[in-house]
Amino acid sequence: MQLNQVIVSYKAGDSISQRRAERCARQLEARQCDVLMGPSGPKDNPYPVFLASVTRPIDLALILGGDGTTLAAARHLAPEGIPILAVNVGGHLGFLTESDELFSDSEAVWDRLLEDRYAVQQRMMLQATTFEGSRDNLEPMSDRYLALNEMCVKPASADRMITSILEMEIDGEVVDQYQGDGLIVGTPTGSTCYTVSANGPIIHPGMARSPSLPSAPSVFPVVQSFCLRGR
């Protein structure tokens, strides 16, 4: 791997991850690497500016934070094919990140990357778009949304909880109808969240399947690996 241009993103409002980011940026710049550094959080999204400002490929994104910081990076960087190295610095959960202890000697990490002594893990992501019109004449009415862990389809009401009826299709075939507050579709990466809370399995990230675990006793869980369409 080349390290000519690297994103260094840290958890917004966390002084520990910011100091670590500044240290890593100095180390990379000493290796003649251009560094794009900034905070990431609910009110901070540095990635559109980073991606719009570069004139050559970004080789790596170093994410210092917890799972939330990593998920935000994946949404924006995955379409660009930028590999992510996530380290749990200042985060609360670390299902998606490397341990901070393993990253204590960061200079050795840069050496390993430059010598191609690493492996890239590919993970399933979800892509969603909302449409309007008939089944044979659908028109997109939203942008494309990406998620590494899960997506929720629910009525657009902020002041009250509306019961909805959602029909799920796989490759054009109707699987079932769900009546409730909404429908959560998760990836294997997202199986450590709502799937576990619904007494579902933790699925290895290498599996190209995603669980659907309804709470209604008359509906069976579904693990699928095909294209979903909801109405």
C-alpha cells in the first residue's frame, strides 16, 4: 500500500482521540504523506469536504473512535473504495475496531502497510432508495443511502408511533407482510445490535446473509442473501 494521502478522523469532542490523531498525522507527514484530518460526530461530517478537495486517490482512512465513528466513515468512504483502519480510541463499543493496545506502536503499523503486510476484510453493506409509482413504473424520490450495520423502514412521523403494514419481497417474490412500527434490515456486521437484542444469532462478517427477526410469534425468522424490496 502507498501512503501518499491519508484521512485521519477522530471522535468529535474527545480529547484522547484528537491527541492520538494529531500524533499519527505528524508521523505520516514525516513520511511525506498528505494528511486530511478532522472530527467526526453527530454535528461534524468531514468526509464530503475531504472527498471534494482531493485531486488524487486517498490511500487509507484512519478512524480513531468507537463503532459509531466507524459506521459514519463507512457510509461515506465505501463508495470511493477507500480502505478503513478503525481503532477504538475514546469509543464506548469496539465490535468494528481494533484494540488501542494493538495500535500502541503506530510507526510499526505504517511500516506494515507500506510493506503490504496486511489483509483487507470485505463486509456486506446495505443500499436503499425510496421510490414512488406503480410496480412497473417506479421513479426514485430519494438519494442512495448506504449502511454497514442496519437500516430501518418506518412511517415518517415524529410526534406519534404509527402502525404500518410492510410487504417484503426477495428477487420479486413476496416473502411475507409485517405489521408493526417498522422493519429493521441488518447485515452480519449489524447482527451485534438489534439482532442480538431480539435473541437472534451473531453472524460472522464473512457470511453474505442478513437476518430478519420479527417479534410476532406467528412469523418465523428469515436469513437471506438476496435483494430486498419493501412496500
